Amino acid sequence: MMNTKTKIGMLIASLAMAASGVVCSADAPANPYVQAAGKTLKTAYGLCVRTGYWTPALAEAQGALGQNCDCDTDIIKCEAGAEKVVLSADTLFAFDKAVLKPEGKAMLKELTSRMAGLNLDVVMINGYADRIGGAAYNLKLSDRRANAVKAFLAENGVPAARIHAEGKGQADPVVDCPNPSKAGEIKTFQQLINCLQPNRRAVIEVVGTRPAK
């Protein structure tokens, strides 16, 4: 089985998310290992079969492509791939709550299914809140939410020891909205809540490599 550089991602509601694999072009280095039915041919001893034009340089280039990571491991060095998934906290949780909603559980369940078979290094979960309620309160709320996501992932097969969850409170806001005023665009408290929605989020980063079939 060869390892390929993996980027884990998912499409959730209106969130923008990218999942990319290896990009090939006419300038990409030739594969120095024999291919059969889309797989690298191996000997009975598990060694990758080299082509007649194999060179150490071509083998080393495979690491940059995330290909043939278990061939000539003294030459090929593959890095683990990573992908960030940004989920709306309003989709995962009710406002001002840290209990996952059914639709939030469904989204996280989809993420765990996409992680199946992954040689996992780490899952990093950062929870963020808006400014409503004060810094100390929001730090605790975002931490409870991050750990609620961690607990759900662990309950669904992700090793808890490889999950790091942390609340960031109202740090690193995506948007900045003015307080309600009669003369401003935002006139009511509910409009402020709606405006600050992008700041209420969970950022999940999955790092690992996946064996290719």
C-alpha cells in the first residue's frame, strides 16, 4: 500500500471549503515505479518495482508529490497533508449553548466518515465566539464548544489522545460590527447577532496521511 498526501475536507451548508489532491501537469516528474491498474506494482517481498529509468532524483521527487511514500523510504520523504474545515457555530450549537444540535452532529459524523482509514497525526479544534457577553464568558463558552466537538469525534472513532481542543473566545474576529443605533445600519440587538455570525465558528484541522487503494 502506498501513502498519498491527503487533504481532508467537507462541504457544509454555505461554508467555503477546499479539498485538493496532487496536481499533475506536463512538467510533473515521471513516475519511476511500474504501475498496474493505477497502483504501484510490488514484489512478493513488498518492494516497489522500479522502471528502467528510475533514478534517486526521480524517486525523491515523489515525496514532494505525496506519491509512493512507502517505496525507497530512505530517499522518499512524504509530508502529512492537512486541511482546515470551518464550521458555523450557529449550525453546530444553539445560540449561547454548548450542546451539539442534530444537524451539527450530522456534519461532524460526515467528517469522521471522511477520516476513515486515515493514518491520523492530530486533529486540532479551535472554538471561537463573538463579543456578545464579554471576554471571560466567551472564552469559557468557546472552550466548552470545542470540547463538545472533541467528545463527539472521540465517541465516533477518532482517538481522543490525538484530538486537541481549545477555546479562543472572541479572538481573531472575521467581521467587525458596530453596536446597534437608530442612525446606523444595525438598529437592533438581533441584527447585531446576525452580523456577528461569522465570528461564531469552530475551526477543525485534520493532519494525516491516507493509504491509497
